[in-house]
Amino acid sequence: SLEMLYGPDGELPEKLRNLEPRLIEHVSNEIMDKDPNVHWDDIAGLGHAKRCVSEMVILPLQRPDLFMGCRSPGRGLLLFGPPVSA
């Protein structure tokens, strides 16, 4: 959300001050919370999908030194299934 972009002083960081407010809001809507309080165990089943996400997204972000050259992660991951409502 937009609030997470503001610093402790309540001001936007210097780099964001000259951007269009509409653009700032659009980007802030795409940012995930740093600690959404959701864990892998909260997601029932889907073991294969969770492993794929871990191998292609999480591990390369945690250890980029291991995923270089021929060992670079895949460039796409297609997740599909029926829509689920909360």
C-alpha cells in the first residue's frame, strides 16, 4: 500500500518526490508486505507448486551466487487451477 513508501518522518523518499502520484500509487499497489504472516504450512497441499516457487523464485533471491550461468533459474512459471475464494 501507499503508506509503506513513506519514511519515518512521514515524507516520501527523495527519489519518489518527482514522480507522478498516479504512478507512485500504481507501483505501491503491486508491492507485497515484507512480512505478510503467511507460511508454507498455511497453504494446504500443492507440494509440487510450492517446490517450484521455492526453486525458481525464493532460492535464487536468497542465494543469487548459486544461480548463475547454466544454473540460472527458469524464466517463467505457469500456475493454473480452479479459482479459489476465501
